[in-house]
Amino acid sequence: MLPAPVPTWVRFLPVYFIVPLGIAAILSGLVALRRMRNKEEADPFWARAGIAFGTVAVVLPLAVLVWALWALSQAYD
């Protein structure tokens, strides 16, 4: 999304943070759910949303990477 004169490492830097932040979202959501286990007035919606979005943030880039590697291997066979 950034113009070509911007260095490549700056253009792709946010991509390197997606999986670690997704893992952090999953872990913090699980910790929040565990802390809310005995509290009836607590709403677990945001904890479950963090787990769901974290899972998407981890699985989607890995699936794209596997697909890209598969497509590249098929292109050179």
C-alpha cells in the first residue's frame, strides 16, 4: 500500500507483527476467560473475540504462506 520509493522492509514491517500479536491475543483471551470463570457478572464476549481474532491472525497468514509455497512448487515442476 505504500509507494515504491519506500524501502521494502518498511512496507512489509507490519506483516512481521501479525502472527506474534495473534498469539498474544489468543493467550490474553484465554487468561481473561480463566479469570472470569467464577464471576457471573463478567461478560466473556471480549475475551472470546480476542481469541477468535487472534486465531484468524495466526491461521490466515500461515495458510497463505502454505498456499504460496505450494503454488511456487507447482509453477517450477
